Amino acid sequence: MMCQLSQAARRCPDGGLDGVEVLDAIRSAVRDGFLISLRFTANEFIEGGITEEDGIAIAKIHAASGLVDCLNVSGAANWTKAGVAETVPSMAFPAGRFAELAGKVRRATGLPVLHAAGVGDLATANFAVSEGHVDLIGMTRAQIAGPHMVRKHLDGKDEEIRPSVGAGYCIDRILRGGDGLCLHNAATGRETVLSYNTGTAPGRLKIVITGAGPAGLEAARLCAGRGHSVTVLEAQSDPGGQVAYAARIPWRQNIIGITRWLYARCEALGVSFRFNTYAETEDILQLSPDVVILATGGMPEMGPISGGEALGHSVWEILSGEVAPKGEVLVYDETGGQSGPTAAEFLAAAGARVTLMTPDRMIAEDAGVTNHAIHLRNLYAGGVDIWPDKRLASLQRSDGRISATVITEYGG
Ligand SMILES: Cc1cc2nc3c(=O)[nH]c(=O)nc-3n(C[C@H](O)[C@H](O)[C@H](O)COP(=O)(O)O)c2cc1C
Ligand code: SF4
């Protein structure tokens, strides 16, 4: 159906139809009382694009036509990559950013208005409705991360609703033809093999988990929820693991909501935590566990290069503040993920002159559009030089500085 709709929409301008004529055709094709809602951008926030004034004028035309029952107001120019990152707002944007715009359309047309863009929690949704900005709030990612949100709310269990943190992993995958998985909720999109409701175990086991990062915390939450006795041993003084590092740049701070929520749920379920405990075999055996879960995560990969690995530092060392390089800094990223650009942004904000280099055709090649666009925006704003197609061959110390030998991935 989606495919037929989009093909039909594409044929409309060729056939000389404008938006109102299309709606006319839809109205005459449906039974009386069938609700038609029109989704549109009321302000593209881009030079030469639809302004708020245009958006309200467009809305008034549709309202006067009598062909639509409801307007679904959005914002930003999602025909650009930066605009997609705003329409399905990542954690870089404040909650409910276009709610006031929706309210202006509502007041100008008198039509019921629906709005869905970055309203991730029920308090914000309630505020947007009670302040009269909108009649209906759409909460897409809130329910991808927190399925059964409405039932949990009605049962008075808001604290059990897993919040969407705006990581954009779901939409970024979908826009590349992948399935809609969630960074926060491993069961979403895998419902046939993973259940949201894991029930109660037939017997109570003693479970020891090493690592209070997202994997260890999720394992602890699930095990404690099934009635087991759970102890988590963590080397650091706080929970979070690598998520705490990812949250070190301002626009990605909300990602810490993943481990915050998991930790709060673990505490509510009676999980016991021992921080500042680097677990050795004896520490684990002393607890006489029935089951041990190792969730200590990976280690940074520093190679392979043909010499000088020890002169470099890992993203962990940079983002934890353990190492704070000044002056000219080369950030080299072979992973294609978000850790390289995150480190580059972090260093540039601290005053370093940063070059971000990758053997890939572009930086953060594996990051989807809603995250990639924000990294690029911030890297350009921070004056970071971006070097694609370059591979780090080796590092040497010379004249009190570290020099890098770089080869071009495709010759030349
Ligand atoms: C996985 C996913 C699929 C989406 N598919 C559509 C779609 O087919 N049509 C559409 O107009 N918006 C689509 N959207 C955008 C949402 O309708 C909504 O505008 C956006 O996610 C922002 O709202 P939220 O913060 O509640 O997620 C999609 C969003 C997500 C996350
Ligand atoms: S992937 Fe991120 S943005 Fe998408 S639903 Fe999960 S937490 Fe929300």
C-alpha cells in the first residue's frame, strides 16, 4: 500500500494535479465519516524553503477546502540530510521543538492538530496538549523503545516505561533498508525470538554479573525480574560502561538515559552492586554463584599499524579525560562508527586543532543519517579537517612531536 501511495503521489504532478485535487480524489474514494489527516511541514527552517507564513497559508487552503479532518504538523526540510535529522529529531534537539509551530497552525485553521517530533515522554506530551498547542501527540520512538507504554501508564507503572533516548538507531537503520531495531531495547524488532515479558523463573538462582555497562545492567534487570538473586561487580565507581564515554559531548548526553534507566530498574528489583571492584576469579567464586555472566565489554583496538601504536591513545582515554592532548591532534578512525567523530568533537571543543582521518570514503560511514548530519555540522563548526580515504601506516616520534605516515587508500 505504501508503495502504491508513493507511486500515485509521484504521478500526480505529471498528471497536472495539485495537492487539493489529490485530496479531492481521496475524499471521493472513501466512505462518509472516514477521517483524512494531512501531514505536512509548516516551516522548513531553510533559506528559500517553506516559511512559517507559507506553512500557515498552506494549512488555511487545506482547511478551507473541507477535505481534511486533521492536520499533522511537522517541521524542517526533510529533503535534505540535515533536515531529516530535525524531522526525526535526534538527541541533539530539545523535546517537542515544533509543538509551538503546530499550535500556530491549530489556531490559524481551527482544525484538530496532531504532532509527532521528539516528544519522548508522557509529561511533555501532556504539556503540549494541556497548553493547547495540539490535540493529539504522536509518540513513535517512545513506543519503539517502550512498548506497552500506554498500558504501563494506566497501571500506574510509569517508571517501568523504557524511555527513548533519541539515539536514532531505529530510523537510521530503516532509512538504509534495515529492520527497525532499538539501541535501548534489544527485544524490539526481534519479538519472535525475544520476549518483553520474561515471566518468573521456576527456581531462584544466585547470579553474578561482571560489568555494569548496558549489557551487564540489562542482564541484571532481566534476571532479577525473573526472581533470581543478582550481584553485579563493576571495576569503575559508577554504572554506564562505554555509554558514559559516548555521553561526554553535549549533544549526545541523553544516551546516558539508557544506563540510568537500567540501573534504576535494577535498584528497584533489588540487584546488589559492588563498584570499584575489578573482579578476579576468587571474587566471583567467593559469592558461590550458580551462574556467572561476563559482561565486561571489549577493549580499544589500537592497530594494526606498522609501528608506533604505543604513541597513540584510545578514544576511551580521550573521552574519560585520562589524556588531554593539546595543539594539533590526529584522530584516526577505522571503525566507521560514532566514536571517532565523538572524540574529534570533544577535542575540538577543548581547543585542539583536529584532523579526523579515516580509510573509509567518509567519516562515520556506518552512522545513519540522523546522527551523521549532526556530527558533520559540529565537526565543521569546530574547524575539524576531515580526511577520507587515508590509512595510518605508522607513528614516529621526531623533534619532540609525533609524526604520522599516511597512505592514500586508493594510491596516489
Ligand atoms: C522507525 C520509524 C519509521 C517511520 N516511518 C514514517 C513514515 O512512514 N511516514 C512518516 O510520515 N513518518 C515516519 N516516521 C517519522 C515519525 O512519524 C515521527 O515524525 C518521528 O519519528 C518523530 O517523532 P518521535 O520523536 O515520536 O519518534 C518514522 C519514524 C521512525 C522512528
Ligand atoms: S533506537 Fe534510539 S531513538 Fe530509536 S527508539 Fe530506540 S532509543 Fe529511541
